[in-house]
Amino acid sequence: MKRIIQVGLAATSLVFGASLLHPFGPVKQERLDVASFTSAGAPPEITHLVERACQNCHSERTEWPWYSYVAPMSWMIENDVSSARTHMNLSHWQDYTVEKRIDLLTRIAVEVRNRKMPLPKYVKVHSEARLSTEEVQQLYSWAHSERKRLKTADTKGKYSTD
């Protein structure tokens, strides 16, 4: 019995100690309380979809579930969020160049339409992020039209004689 208690305490100490390690940096400390996608000028229904299905990984407004604080699960989740933010961070949409926004909109359209985003493994645990066929079409259409608008505005800006 004494041995079981010792092993249990050792395992608990190991899990607790490992939970203090953050191999992907201070991902959880990066937090913005302002709306992450407002600078995109998207219609409210698109903003709502993006906030519901994308911002948890692709912004600094991540809602961290309790199990994201327990190693080794925390490492996997922090890695996923860190990686997602390097691909696109909606909290910094306004900081991207027009060319970068156009590229991101292209990727959003393709990945959402092909059901690669949100990640299937994420949707299994977070059903609220699941997009209906209609929502996929809405995001695709918006990304396509916004990309077109940005290209037109960028071309006018480059060749303006004002």
C-alpha cells in the first residue's frame, strides 16, 4: 500500500511539474481582449463565423479549456495554437500588408471550401466550430469578394497620380 501511494505521488508530481513546462513559449500569456477581426471590415455574419470557428486558434483571444493546462495535452494544444497563429493571427489582421491579406484570404477560401479548416480533429472536440455547407459558402464568397476588393484598391493605390 505504501508503494502504491509513493508511485501515485511521484506520478502526480511528474504531471504537475511537466505542466509547468511550456516548450512553445508563452502562448497562453498572449491575450488581447479587443475583437480580433473587426479591422477586416467584414459583415457581422462573417465576423461571427470567424470568431466562432477560427479565432480560438488563429488569434490571441483563445479560450483555454481546463485540459490545456495538463501535460502532455497542454503541449499538443499550445503547439497547435502557436502554429495556427504563425499561419494567420486575426488579432493582427490590421498589421498585415494588402498582399499578405490577399494571400490569407485565398488560403481561407481554399481551406474552408475543402473542409481542411477548421481542423477536423478540433471540430471533434469543439462542435461549435463546425461549419454548415451554407456557412462554408458564405466564408468562401466573402473571402473571394474581399480579395477582389483589396486587389482593386491596391491597384488603384499603386497607379494613382494624385
